[in-house]
Amino acid sequence: MLKVWYFSLILIFVFSGCNSSNKDKKSVVNLDGKKLLQEKCSSCHNLDMPPKIDDKTDLAPPMMAVSFHLIDFIHGATKDDKILKAIDFIKEYVINPQRSKSYCDKQSLKQYGLMPSLKGKVTQDELEAIAKYIFEHYTVENLSKAQQALNRLNAMPKGERIATQKNCFSCHRVDKKIVGPSFKDISKRYHNNINAIKNSIKHGAKNRWDGIKSTMPPFKNLDDNSIDQISKWIISL
Ligand code: HEC
Ligand code: HEC
């Protein structure tokens, strides 16, 4: 019994941080760093990767740049060590930003001004989840993957690009039937009737294809120009 007590004491000790209660600490595991980053940081930092940069309107450096240069400038024996230190840096800096602490170069500091403190707007646990997500997500490997996906997208005809972005390919392929008919079969059937294609994209369709039981959902919010581009692309197949 005594042993059990002793063990629980150790557990309590291990799981309670300096200024966060036992309960808070537990919840850190469940905090969604990606969502919190969006909520708490995206009003100033661009979160895209690769980032869209607009010197005239940007209020802060893009988060990808923040991640890359903290990893560049913070010293550590190993990469993991650097990341731990960088997480600690973010937890501290966001609450208590100072010119002398910023790793931002002078030019950028002048351009953006000092980051306002987010004291009271974000907890240490939330910051830890955010910082962990930052260093997992904004990596050179992920940037190169994102860049490749973007290159593939840019190389596509416009209609195919929009269809990709609107997830049409979750149910369609160009060459074969999956949930819905192949785009080539759709093209064959409607090549003289582009309006039928446009209508089905806008309003959905069902029971028009033998052997297909699922329905085509309506894309009511897709603008006419996008529908036009996709339909022309389907016909061109
Ligand atoms: C109100 C605007 C604003 C918000 C919101 C904001 N930041 Fe910043 N942040 C800035 C500006 C401006 C800078 C650049 C100047 C500087 O380094 O202080 C900056 C810089 C930083 C730096 C870089 C410090 C360095 O040395 O390079 C980090 C880290 C950072 N922000 C993290 C965050 C995180 C994490 C959040 C969300 C929890 C956040 N920021 C929310 C404006 C903001
Ligand atoms: C959730 C699955 C799903 C998604 C997502 C989907 N479709 Fe379909 N689509 C279908 C199914 C199933 C059919 C066959 C419906 C039928 O039998 O009438 C179909 C049929 C079609 C047809 C032919 C309709 C007709 O009148 O014969 C067109 C055109 C089409 N889809 C285009 C698209 C485009 C463009 C997108 C993306 C904007 C898209 N679909 C997204 C499932 C889907």
C-alpha cells in the first residue's frame, strides 16, 4: 500500500509542471496544434506552405519563415535538442516579445514592428501544442512535397486543376469507373451537350448510369466560371 502511495506521489510530481495543474498537463496531449495555430496566430502570420508573401499588407513574417529561421539560429547539439529549445523559445516569446530576443533580422523587425504580447490570449499548454505542430509541419521535406504538389497542379489544364481542388477525384477517375463514371465516359455521352454536364455538376445526378447506385452530389456553391472550365476539360478528354 505504501508503495502504491509513493508511486502516485511520483506520478503527480512528474505530471505537474511548474505553473500548470495536473488537469492542464493531461489535456496538452489532446490539444490540436494545427487548429490552435489557425485560431491564435493566422490573423498576422501567413500559414501557407509555401507562403504567399505580400510586403505591402503582411503584418508578420510567414510561419514557415519563423520555423525555418528559428531552427537555423537556435543552437543545439542535435536536431531534437534544437527543436526542444525552439519550442521553449516560442512559449516564452509569444508572451513576452522583446527586440533583444527576436531572431528576426533588423530589416524585418523594422518592417513589421515588434510582435504584440499574446499574454492572456493563449495558455502555455496551447503554445506547446502550437509550437510542436510548427516544427513538425514546417520542415524542408514538407515544403518540397508541397512545392511538388503545387507544380503538378500548375501544370494541369485549368479545368482539371479546379476538379482536383474540389475533390472530384475522390469519386471520379479520367479512365475508369470508381464511385462515379469515368470522365472519359461522361465525355463520350455528353460531347454534344456541355449544358448537361454543367447542370449535373451544379444540381447533382442519380440513376443515369447503369450499375452505379451512388448519387452525384450537387456543387451549388461552385461558381459558373469554374463549372464552365471543368465541363470544357471533361469534353476535351
Ligand atoms: C497581432 C499580430 C501577431 C499575432 C496574432 C501573432 N504574431 Fe508572431 N509575430 C508578429 C510580428 C509582427 C512578428 C515579427 C517581429 C518580431 O519578431 O517580434 C512576429 C514574430 C514571431 C516570432 C518570431 C520571433 C523571431 O525571433 O523570429 C514567433 C516565434 C512568433 N511570432 C510566434 C507566434 C505565434 C506562435 C503566434 C500565435 C500563438 C503568433 N506569433 C501570433 C505578430 C503577431
Ligand atoms: C461523392 C462522390 C462524387 C463526387 C465528390 C463527385 N461526383 Fe460526379 N458523380 C458521382 C456519381 C455517383 C455519379 C453518377 C450519378 C448517376 O448515376 O446519375 C456522378 C456523375 C457525374 C457526372 C455525370 C452526370 C450525368 O448527368 O450523367 C458528371 C458530369 C460529374 N459527375 C462531374 C463531377 C465533378 C465535376 C465533380 C467535382 C466538382 C464530381 N462529379 C464530384 C459521384 C461523385
